[in-house]
Amino acid sequence: MKLGDISVSYARALLETLQHLGGRPELLTEQFGLPESKLDQAEGRISIPRFMRLGYAAIEQINRPDLGLEMGKRVKVPLLGLTGFLAMTAKDVAAACKVMAHYERLSSTNCRGQSTFFIENEKGVAAFYSISPYNEYNLFVVDTVLAAQYRIIEWLCGRQGAVERVEVEFEEPHYSQAYEDFFQCPVKFNQERNALILKQEALGWPLLQRDSNAFQNLKKICDERLAQVTRDRSLSEKVMDEISPLLEGQTPSIEQVADSLGMPPWTLRRKLQEHNTSYQILLNNTRKELAESYMKDTDLAIGEIAYLLGFSSPTAYQRAFKRWTDQSPGQYRRKKRVLKS
């Protein structure tokens, strides 16, 4: 199980921003194996860990920790593909935000969670899930997503001031002034979510390119694409997708997963038996595949990974990892790093 992936359009936007800031993107395209043919693929994807490493390398090259915010300044609707064009033809800001959250899977996936848009205290909340705990590799991803959505909302409605405040999960970084300069509204760090909080009155602001006929036609295409993505996943994959975001700090029950899938637990249990598997097997497989991805693709500590996978302690996680791979987590990580170098 991969931690997630995003459209290569994000990699291109990052490299273009790097060049604008005086960097040398050609060094990174060679280092990360991103030739023009890859960047031009209509359905091309890049893994989230790889994108994180690409961003970190770009930040190191030009010493600009605010690279994600700079990238957000240059975002255009086509970055989101079909989802962006559907959002562009929606009737108002709230409808566009709903579209961007609902069809996110067409341009990116995150096995641990997905973007949401909802109304809270009569204000709009556009929130998204980021891989955590946070480190120097993933702060810029949060910056990029928040800045990009902020800029897209402004572009769609042709007005400024839709966002009342910005909430960020991680602690205030040393370049925090760049947030105030970019968002032009209060930015609160060390919060429980990453989100843009939209003013009540802004939710009904009409969009410049609203068009009900175009919206319905594009929505039909997006619905078909989303349905295809869903159909292509087996029942086991769907169950593992539901288990993954529920793991943090706990062991999710079959009742929780069945509820997410919209079926009674006994029905899910029977269907899994028909597919010659069980909930416990899929729970173990999910943990195993995520454990390997975290050890291979991130620098998270063992204790942090143990929590993210719902183990009672780091020791319990280490025992399970040794049972799965015949190696300790540390041995596995070192071996994978040697193979990459």
C-alpha cells in the first residue's frame, strides 16, 4: 500500500517555481528521474514521499523554506485537471469548494485521509489531511495545498477576502511572516487541522465562469471517472482503504469499517469469506504495507510509526515488523536506503 500519490502537474509547478526563484530545476529532473515525457503525461502520478523529497531538495538548493507558499502564488486551475474545470463552472464559492474536495481522488490520493469541505458555525471549512508527524520534508506540502486552494478560490470568484483565517497543524515555523504576507489574514499554528476558514458571506459569491450547462456536462465526466476509479478497486482494497485512515492511535473494528462502506458487519464478514480472506488478514496486511512504506519512504521515528499504525507500543510494532520481514525496522530502513543510493 502506497502512502499516496499526486498528479505530475504538481511536480511541474514546483520546478517552474524553482526556476522563477533563480534555481536550477534541470538538476532535480535528472536526480529524480522526471524527464519532459514523464511531466507531460496526462494521467502521470508521482508518489507523495517522492514529491516531498523533491520539494526538500528544491528548498535546499535555493534556501527558501517558503517554497510552498511561492508555488501557491503561481497556481492555475488546470493544476487540478478536470476537477479544476468543473469547479470553475460551479455557481459559487461553496459549490466550487465542494467539487474540489469530492473529486480530489481524480488528481491525488492519500491513504491516510482526504480533503473535506463542510459548514461549521455558518462558515466554510476547506480542510485536508497531511502525512504527519511533521518534519522538514512535509511542511512545504501543507504550505502548497493551503496556498494553492486560497489562490484558486480568489481566481474563481475574482475577489479577495473570502478567507477569514488559516489553521495549520504544525508549530509556527521560523518563516511564519511569509504566511501573513501571503494570506493577508490571521494564520493560527499548532491547530487540530489544516484548513481555510471561509467567511459566511463569501460562500455565496458567484464565480466568474459559472455555467450550469457546462457544469452538468463536466460533472457527468467526472462522475464517470470517479466511478471507474472505484470499480477498479477490489473489495479487499476498499476495506484496506477504509482501515488506513482509522489506524492512528487505535485498532479499528470491523464495525467501524463496515459502517464506512455502508453495510452491516455481518455482510462485510460474509463477503470477505467469499473472497477467501478476513478482516483480520486485511488489517494485518494494511499495517504491514504501511509499515514498510513508512520505513522506506519517510524518516519518521519507530515510536511515531507505531502510533500511526495503531500499535499499543513501539515494542509491539517492532515485534510485528520482525515477524513480517524477518528484519528489524532499523535493518529494513538501512537496507532500503543503501539500495536507493
